[in-house]
Amino acid sequence: MTVLGFPCNQFGAQEPGTNEEILEFATSKYDANFPMFSKIEVNGDDTCDLYDWLKSEKPGDIGWNFTKFLVGKDGRVLERFEPQVTPEEIGEQLRGLLS
């Protein structure tokens, strides 16, 4: 399993920095040890292709940062988790979702 991070500044301007500043903050403050991509748009006219596809598979605009999607190794979107769902809670569900 691999976690991928996609920063977005569309929610309360929480990601105003450069891509480099965001990466530094995530690694130093939260010990993020997963691939972090460039800032993207997840809603509206400039939504990146990835999020257009994710939202077509599990519909709805992204309401806030930390919305998470679980994509199977076959490329299917298996589940969408809203921001309040913790990584620990997702971990508890993974066995059933990936079987």
C-alpha cells in the first residue's frame, strides 16, 4: 500500500506556501514519509484530471482537506473517506476492503 499526498489551497487557504515549503512542513511537523505531489485544484473549473476521475467514481465535491480515496491495485476506486475519518480507522477497514 502507498499513500500519496496532493496539497490543495482551496480550503481556508491552508496551503499557501510553495510546493517545497509544504513538503518541508509536512515532513518536519507530521513526519510525512509518503510521496507528496505539487499543489492541485480539487473542485471547480480547474480541477485536476485525477480528482475529476476520483469524484466521478465516488461522487461529490471535496468538502475539506484530507478527503481520502482508496484505490485498488486494479485501478478501481474502492472507497472514499471524508476528512474526519482517521488513518487508523481506515487501517481497521482495509482488510475487508482489499479482500
